[in-house]
Amino acid sequence: MSNLEIEYKTMLNKAEFNHLQNLLMHVNPVTQTNYYFDTPEGDMRAKKLSLRIRTFDKLAELTLKIPEKVGTMEYNVKLTKEEAREIMDSGRFPDCKVSELLTEKNIPLERLSVLGHLTTIRRETRLPIGLLALDKNHYANRIDYELELEVEDAKQGQKDFDDYLHTHNISFKYAKSKVSRFVATLQNKR
């Protein structure tokens, strides 16, 4: 399964996060953990690709993200938690669209391994302007807060996101992707 993801995001400070969380208390939080993959040489990062397994309470998903001119193309493969654990433990990927695309992009599948993980507690709700996600992320002994809005139309989505931030008195703070923020913690350890 594939889809074009167009999203806008901002980092939040704790006060902004708490304000929005209070507005979304009616939304049940979902905990998800992203396990990120790359080769020791950084082939994924060098090609601006992102590969993860995201686990939930009872299921999992393998996702490859490929940047486009507008947005990011996402390729998703549903997994059981057992299948996800097997991939992470063995490094063997199933025959699927994701492994086919990685091979086309000259990523050596046998060299991919888990770099580590990031756990998110997410409150997600559909609004007239798009799919809103309020995230509290835990990784590398850090916690950060992020707001994302996934939209259908890039131009209208940008306006709606800016209006939403203004309405809630939130100042925009550039947000790198979760995988980029996670990988930066690995580079700081070197």
C-alpha cells in the first residue's frame, strides 16, 4: 500500500503541548514505537530515505519513505508483531514492494539493521483541515513534543496549519523528521 503524505509540523514547548493536550483529552492516546533501519555506512540517510518498523499494541507496519517534490511517498506493509520481531532480529526482509524499491535504489538489504527506536504517545484526530497528531516522543534519554497536520492539498494545508498555530498562540518551531532527530543523537555519541 502506498500514499503521498503531505504534512506540516512544528516542535512544541511543554506549555504548548499541555495546552493542546487539554483540548484533546477526549482522544485516546496510542503508543507506537518506531525502529529505524540503516546500513553501517548510512546508505539510507545518504539517499534521503527512511525505513522503519512501527509497532503498536497488537500489530506492526514496515514503512519506506521516499521524498517527492511535494510531500513524501510512503510504502507500507502490514505485519504481525511476530513478523516485525523476526525482521528486526534476523535482518531479513520479506519479498514485498518495500524490499523491491530498496533494491532498485541500490540499498544492500543484507546490510540493514536497527539503529534504535523512538516511542511516541500520540493523540490523533480528524479535523476539517486534516489529520492532526499531537506527539510526545521519547528517545535517547530525551523527550520532545510535536504537532503534525496531514493534509490533501499542500497550499491550502500550509494556510490551515498556520491559522491553527495562530489560533492557539503557538509559535512555529522548525521540526526535523523523527528519524532525523533520532539519528542526530547517534551522531552526537561518536
